[in-house]
Amino acid sequence: MIEYIKKTTKIGESKKSKKYSRGSWIKVVDPTEKEINFLVKEFGLERDNLDDGLDLNEIPRIEEEKGNSYIFLRVPTSKISGESSSSFLVISNKSNIITISKHDLEIFDKVKDLRRLFTNRNSLFILQLLSYISSRFNFEVRKILKEVKTDKRNILKLKNKDILDLVLEEDKLNNYLSSFSPLIGMHQKMIKLKSLKFRDNEKEFIEDLIIDLNQTLNTSKAALKTISNMRDYYSTTLSNNINKTITILTVFTVFLTIPAVFSSIYGMNLSLPFQANPLTFWFLGGMVVVIWAILFFAFKKGKII
């Protein structure tokens, strides 16, 4: 699907058209083979880069070929089942800005609804995308950190489902972390690009975004460390509880074994000492109690119970 979007003269408004014109945002989502061929032919784009732009797991990077700047970005999303983030491609040429993605991500609706949409200035449009990506990563990471701190305060009440949720959050953070380093490197490289021609204040804005991404990166690492510590604590506590349960069952078995030995001996069909004596039962019972007492103090001294 290809949409042509262009800002109007009124602030906060944009319009769609059936054809593109200079200063348009060409939004491409899950294009057909015919649409890809049209883009390659009409704008002189590299087919391999377009295919990479449709890859959900493409690493953030930037390339320049034949006067076009190919900017591969990554942003958190909830629209794709089983994925916490997705990549998309931004192409800047002399007359238009083109975005290509496999799915219609939230970032496109957010940017389209901005009060001021700069489709006629590629550098400003890209800055709007970068600003949303930075704020979105920051929001998602802080949300996870808040949930982790809440679970940490109630760590003794955690259930298996809560631990599973922590593991899923950990996987999401690892996914984000794999994006931060190349994304930060791409920001640093972008400042030096001559094709986009960023102004001094725009370069300063990108540098601020780099600082924000580094802070989000550190927050992600802190959240990951907290999750790891909680998981280790839960595993250790669970292991200790299992060991205590096994110890209690073992001690209980040992205590039951003593009377079982006497009952099995005197339950045999043989002539045994004191078998006919009516006090034998009480004597054997007393011996069992004495042996129990000895075992109890021995286990207590050895800190087994």
C-alpha cells in the first residue's frame, strides 16, 4: 500500500492525494511486488535496501547511494504479535521523503497527527521520527522499570506467572538493548551527512537525542540487573524451600522407621524374647521414644532440623 501525504497551509492539517508531488511524504506499508518495482523505477532506489527495510529485525544504520539516504530505524511497537520492536526504512531524496515498513506502525499515525508536520523539509521530518523513537523507548523502559520495582517490593508474594512476566520483560529489554548501540551510532553518523544538510540547532537536537538514548540505555541495564537479581533470589529461595521440605520428609521417614523395625520383628511368626509378656509393648514403646529423643537432639545439634 502506498499513500501520498502532504502538509497543508493550516497548522495541524495534512492531506492525502492520489499522486505524489514535491515535498510529499510517501508512506509505503507492506508493498506488493508491483509497488516495489514502481518505487525502484520512479525514484531510482536500490532494490536490496527496500527488501532490508521490510525486514522486521534489521539493525539501525544509515547508507547513501546515488543521492539517496537510506536510514534504517527501529521503534517499539505493540502491533506485531511476538515482537516488542520493529524496524522500518526512511529514504530521503531531493524531492520527497519515503518510509517503508512491513506493518503500519504507531509512529506513522503519531507523526501524521503532529500539530506541525514537515513533509517539505526532509531533515525536520526525520528529526520528528527520531524524537518519537527516543521518547517511545524511554517510555517503554521506564514502564518496565516501574513494574520491576513494584514486583521487587512484593518479591515474597511472587507467583510463577509473575516470574514468567519478568522473563518476558527481560527479553523485551534485551531486544531494546540490541537496538540502542547501533541507533546511537547512526545518530552520530547522521550529524556528519552532507545530503540531509542539518542546521546547527538541528545538530544540537540530535546530540540531545543521543544523550537521551544513552540515559535510556543505562536505565535498561539497571532494570535488567534488577530482574536478574530478583530471578536469582527467587531461584535460591525456591531451592532452599525444596531442600527444607526434603529434609523434613527425610527426618519424618527416619522417625517412622524406628517403630516399623520393632513392629516388623515382633510381627514375625517366630518365638521371640518377652513375646508373651504383657509389658513388652510398653517396653518397646519406651525404647522407640528414647531413640526418637536421641535422634531429635542429634539432628538439632547438627542443625538438620
